[in-house]
Amino acid sequence: MRPNKLGQALLEFALIAPALFLLIGATVDLGRGMLIYTMLQGTSRDMARQSVLAYYSGSNTLPPICTTLATPCSLKPLINGANALSALGMSAVYQDSTGISSPPTYGTFVANVTPLRQGKITLQPPINAGTVYVFIYELDAAPGNPNPRWSCPTCAAANGAAVRTSGHQWVVVDLKLQWKPVLNTLLGIPSAVTFDSQSVERLEF
């Protein structure tokens, strides 16, 4: 290749290289985002399937009662399931509520017009990107119980020690994650994407 043609080729590559690298980066970012969201969905489903077991009626943060049986089970605390995304660099946050009818402090809850349908949860600032915020509550059809019913150890004396009550109620596991694509960081774009996965299961006890 003659020098003038080599210079022309280098110039052409220099012109298209930024767009090419941006396209490749966007494709990788999109793939990672889809992987994170898929894992978030699977995690919420797995946690919901576990949360309907009677073994988990006492606490979301402690090992289930089946670990104290003569032949102990191998189940772990319910919220451990939220750590499934730690392999992707995500951390999980869970807090019990300060009131049995109120969500954890990092979110607000608006009830559905239909009492036994899940409501709308909105994260409250400050929100850390790359953090899975865990919300677990029971939609309680039994008379006299709060609806929804959140885990509140300090409310046990007035509302019963169980995290969830027996019957045919629904348990909702809502996982929220604010994800900031790498390209946004490189380009100085402050916006982030909020992933939300809700799973609903009927109590089995």
C-alpha cells in the first residue's frame, strides 16, 4: 500500500473508530443489563417460593425453624437469596419495618385498589446503584390483621410474633435494583435504569 493510501486508510479508521467502539460497548452493556434483569427475576421467584413455607413464618433474616429439627434442613435465611447477584458485583439490602403496616425506610408503598393485589413500591433516596433493595410483605385476608403485613420485630407484642400468618394469604417479594450502564459512566450521563421484579405466591400453611 502506497503512503498516501495508507494515510487515507488511517484517517478513515480514525473517523469510524469512535462509533464502532461505542456500538460494541453498547452491545456489551445491553447484554449485561439483560443478564442482571433475568437474574433478578429468577431471584425474586425463588425467594417467593421459599417465603410461603411455614418454616419461614418467624423471620426473614434468621435461619428457618426446620434447622432445629432432629434431622435439620439445609435451608438458609430467606434474604440470603438476594445475594444471588453478588457474582455480578451487586449487593443486597434488607431491613425489617418499624411498623407492621409500613414498608422499610428505603421505600414507600401505595396500596392497590384491590386489597389482595400487590401495591406500588417506590425507592426513597439515597439510592445506591448496584444495590438490590428487598421488600417482602404479606397481603393478609384474615380479619383484624394489617394489610399489607410487613416484618416488624418491635411490633410482635401487639401484632403477633410471626412474620406471616397462616391461611390463604399472598406473599409478595419485590426486588428493586438501580443499574447504571458503564457507558453512562464513561460519557458522564447521570441517569440510571431501575429494574423491578415482583413475584407473588400463595402461603402454603
